[in-house]
Amino acid sequence: MTDIDVAAVLALAQAARRNDGVAPLSEAFLLDLRSPHPRSTHLTAQIDGELVGYGQVDPAGATELVVHPDHRHAGVARDLWKRALAAGATSLWAHGGLPASAAFASGLGLTAVRELHRMERPLGEADLTEPEFPSGFTHRIFAPGVDDQAWVALNAAAFAGHPEQGRLTLSDLHERMAEPWFDAEGFFLVEDATDAAAGPIAFHWTKVPRDGSGKGEVYVVGVHPAYQGRGLARPLTRLGTHHLASLGLRTVELYVDGANSSALATYRGEGFTSAAVDVMYAAAPPHE
């Protein structure tokens, strides 16, 4: 896609966000849209030369669609979905759990198969206290160009069963490091002081969007399976919220898969509440 195509899609997405109150495209899809080497299939719909709809199908078949508010209920989304199916689509994300999205998915014969919760809580004085880790564990800042490959391996182990996070590559990491929001000072690695050869065994990567919202994000938190159940989850979470609070931010948010009951319990225990839910829809498996 050319730069002007990208600009038009971003303008379309912004128009939808203003109308719906929720962004129609997720970060991974936006990264592929802007990438000079896209891996996804990109679809557009035009009326009289004007971009009115856009769809993207990633290599795993996950799909996101957006239609301009002025051109909805005219078959644009349904046509994009048909073309997405031809491009290998197997599922459809609907951000924010909007009733219109649920109705559209139902009309396509799709059912909800997955939920992604956006949770948040206010940051306060308690977050300014640096957390204590269990004895034998230390933490430090991620070193770009030094820790890259070790982090990719750790992330793959920590998210081995996750359909998106677990398959991130070195190239994916570098794409995110090139984003304006990236700050290594908010990317923490935890190490086992008794086993220097193990390398990083857990991490907390924070994100502070450059939008002036006063919000920071628990971007990704991961613990190597060999170290899960060792009391790292809560101090690891607090390490990131401590950093965000020290920047003067007022609110922290995060995204967690609805099927990850242990993570949901950890975050609820830390005072997070659900603010919105993204829903993935797919065709129901045939009855045997």
C-alpha cells in the first residue's frame, strides 16, 4: 500500500473512532498497515473514488473491518467480509463489544469465541512505593540491542499457548521499539540471582501513548513457565505501575484474555476493573 492509502485508512479509522467511541483497528493491525513489508492481506472499499471501508486479514486468519459512519448499512461491511473469507479469514474482531458489531456478526452466522478485557484503575500514592521481590530475584532495565533475542525467547516461552503474543518475532519486537511511544526505561527484566546463565526469567513492558490522556499501559507482563508460582506476579505488576505513577500518570490500563483466569484474578486483586471488552467472532464448528 502507498503512503496515501495508509493516510486514507487512518483517516477512516479516526472517523469511526469519533463516531463509535472505540478504535476499530488494534495495534498489531496498524503496525502491519504501516509496515513496508506487510504480512497481512489488505482490503479496501471505495465509492466514487472515496475510501469508505477497509479490512485486514492477518496470517492466522484473524480479521478486522471498519466502515465509514456515513456509509454503513449499505452492504459495504458484508462485501468486505466476503472478500476477507476469500483471503483466508477465519475470525472477526469487534472492538468495544458494540451492539451493532454483535448484530453484524450474528447476521454472518458467527458466534463469540473469545473475549479480550480492557481493565483499568487509578494510580495513587501507594503506587509510588517500589515493590519488593522474593529473595533471590533482581530486576533491571531492558537493554536495546543486547536483550532483544533473549526477550523474544522468554516471551515465546511465557506465552506458548497465546495465539498472538506467543508468536512475536525479533522483527515484531523491533517494529514496536521503533514506535514513538517506546521507552526502554519502562521495560523491565527480572533475573534469578542464583542462576546467571538463565538470563531474564520475567518481564514487565509498559507503554505510555503520546496522546496526552494521562494514561499508561501495562503493555505485556510475562513469566517463564519454570518460574511461575514463585510469587513474582504481583511485584512484577507493581513494578510497572510504580514506574507509570512516577511519571505522574493518573490511570493505568491493560488488556487480558478472558480465558486467562489466573491473570484476571491477579489484576482484580490489584484493583483493576473491566472497562471494555473486545470480542472475537467465528463460525461455530459443525455438529458431528
